[in-house]
Amino acid sequence: MVEDSDKPKRRVHNPDTFRERALKAAESSAQPQKTRRLRHFLGSTLDIIFRPVGRGLTKVFGWKPFRVIGKVLFPAYFRNSWRELKLVTWPNWKQSRQLTFAVLVFAVIFGAAIAAVDFGLDKLFRNILLK
């Protein structure tokens, strides 16, 4: 009889979750994305314009009106939806083409199967009901 201690123990590697893969991909990408550059540019430009206005309103009213207006205009559902969309890992161009092709092939095959069943049932009912 062979003892269990003689066999090497197997190690099970748990696969990464989608979120972990997305975080690794974001960390490994060296070049900044265009949207981040645009957001940074717009943010810094708008910040120069609106920061003095916000500070003045804070001094006058004692509270931050833009934060309250934002919460009134954009309910929590939309804010949370936007926050969740930022976490989505979108497919790249190659994956999009492959998935689109797979959907088109499935649609054609499924459509042909439905047409064949429809044709067969039509012939069957015509022979049964019309004879």
C-alpha cells in the first residue's frame, strides 16, 4: 500500500476574477488612455473656471450648492449606474469582431432551424387539415 505522504501534493490555482484581471491590465498598461488625458485636460480647465465660483458661493452661503444641485439633478440610481459602468471591462477590437461573428453565425443557424421546423409543420398541417 502506498502512503499519501509519498505522493507530491497538488496545488490548485484559483483563476483570477474579471475584476482582478481588469486591475492587472490597468496596472500593466504603460501609456495613458486618450479619455483620461481628455478628462484631465477638461477637468483642469474647468477647475480653473469653477473653483473660484464655488469658493465664493461657499463663503456666501456656508455650504456647497453645486454638490446639493448635483444630488438633486442626478438621483442616486444614475450616480451608482455611472460608478458601476466605470468598473466594466469592455472587449477590445479583436474580441468584438469574434463575438459579433459568433452572434451572426448563431442567428443564421437558429433562423434556418426555425424555418425548417415551420416548413415541416406547414406541410404536416396542410396534409392533415386539407385532406
